[in-house]
Amino acid sequence: MAELPELIILAGQMDKELSSKEFQQGELRQEKSLNLTADEFIQKIKGKKVIKVYNKGKWIFIQLSDDYHLLLNLGMGADILYHEPGADLPEEYQCLFQFTDGSSFSCKFWWIGRAELLQDEELPQHKATKDIAISPLDAEFTTEHFRELCGARSQIKNLILNQKKIGGIGNVYIHDILFRAKIHPKKVANTLETCKVDKLHDMIQENLKNAIEIGGLAYEKDFYGQNNGFDRDYFLVAYKEGEPCPKCGGTIEKIKTGSTSSYICPHCQEL
């Protein structure tokens, strides 16, 4: 499942390739993935030009001319792929958007993906995205801002995964973030020492930036259909149950944390 690094990479590639392109036609095969009927969707998007592409949390926002946005949510995973003019198209996809220059991009949602076309004036009321918090890589995500968030009485992992508090982090990168900060995922946020909070803030940013530099998760395709470089070898404790801790040599454990599982070193991350 794509998280912030993959979404930032994908949005950047889409912005580079699609800027100023004009929608000509499309094929929408699964109406349950849309907010409009397929015919209405195509009629409304036809003739609109791409202004820019960016991400908000785990959503891709494609700003269009005529005060519209095309929003994409990858759900539990998706292949969003660019196709040069004349290129062979994949057999499977839910959405295909074609441009006047002959290029196109397709969306194959693995599970519960979405494509929504909205007028700009609808965005402030869009239920799925209106409350998404700032990204941990935004300039506004300062240590002071994070200290305020950590004044909550929720468990620290739940706080970080809450998209209304921090936008874009999911249950992939969080394990190593907490391990590097030496914090147990069940630790209550407002019981953390200030130095621990500041360390955690730095680890969040360092881990995400590192993942972007490497190219994102190896099992996620980018806009060009390439698998990237962040594979299992880059993880420290995540998905390594039963293996030795890279710091102390103790055994990495998998524990239940609410509705998710967590990978920890019980010696380095005491509760």
C-alpha cells in the first residue's frame, strides 16, 4: 500500500508528464469507483487541461482548468501508469484517461480505489479529504507543532497514523520510525519526554526522506511502471519477526496494537 514517499514520487512524475495536457476521452469500467456516472464523468472532464498534480495525504490531486480537480485514491494499492502515444495499453484497468496528444494514463485499483471529479468549490466539503492534516514533510510540521500534537492522551502509534493529525503515514514506515526513536508503539503520547518527542519528529522526517531518495517501496510501481528500490533489506525491524535486532541483538517481535500489528524490539522499545 502506497504511503507518503510513494505518493510524493508519483505526484511529481505525473506533474512532469501531464502538465498542460488536455483530456480528450476516456474509458471508465467500474462506476462504483467513481463519484459520477461514467458518461457524466467523461463529458465533464473532456476539454479540461491539467494545471498541476500534487498529493494531499494519501490522495493524488490533479488540478484542472475551469476550476475542477480530479482526485485519485489508491486504496489498498494501485497501478497508476503513463502511456506514451501509440504504446500498448494494459488489459486490466478501471480507468483510462486519454489526452489530445495521444498519450494517456490508466488506473488499476487493487482494492477500494477511487477516482472523483469535483468542482473546486466542492473541495472544502469533500468528506474524504477535507480533514487531512499537513504532511510531516511540510515546512509547517515543526518540532513545536509536533509537540502540540503529542499533548494528546492517545497511544503514539495511533496518533501518528491518524490522518487528521499527520497526513500520509501508514502501517509500513511507522515500525522503523518508532524503533529508531526507541519508543514503544503503545506509549501514550503525553507521557513522552520532550527530548523523545523531538527525536521522534526527526526520525519521522529522516525515514520518509530516505525512502523518497531510494525511490519508494520496491513492490509499488511508479508512473512509468518501474518498481523502486526500498525493499525488505532496508527495513530495520519492520516485517522481521524472529530476527535479531540490529542494535542490541535481541529478538524482534510482532505484537498487536489495536487494529494493526507492530514490529518492535522489546529491549530497545520498552513500554
